[in-house]
Amino acid sequence: MITTKFDTNTMTVEAVMLGLSNAGEIVDWLIENGVTKVSWELDKLDPIYPTRLTFDSLIGEVTLKTHDYIIKDSYGDLYPMDADIFELTYHKHLEDVPE
């Protein structure tokens, strides 16, 4: 599983950050979760790594940049979130934090 559980005060979600080397895994995960249109743009200076990933969601076509998060909520809906906002809003799920 490429996602990790995160919590807010009111809900638990699954999320994954678009990194430099996990675009293929994220595309597979999006397809497993019902997304039918996914594409990514490669960095022109270093074409191995994606810099943007675009997919269709309930809110329309969304684009993530490297280090943004894709969130799957408790209803199964997928949506993007900027890394700064995500890290202020969510914390790692308590069951996944080592003691």
C-alpha cells in the first residue's frame, strides 16, 4: 500500500504525497480507485521525474505538483491538497505512529 492514514479532529483519510519517484505507483493507485483519466508532465531538465500529475476527480480535472498530496476520504472521494496546507491540517494516524 502506498498510502498512509492521517487524522484531523473529525476524520481519518488515506493520503499519498507525489514524490520524485512514485508517480507510477500513484497512477496505479488512482486507477484502482476508479480514476479513468491520468497524465503526468516530466521535468524538462530531468525527464525521469514528474513535476505535475493530472487526474479527473469529482471536482473536475485537478493537477498536483511534486510534494502535493492526494487524499482519499472516508467516502472514497479523491482530491488534491497543497503540502503546506496538508501538513497543517493532518497528523499521522495514531495506530501508525511507533511508540
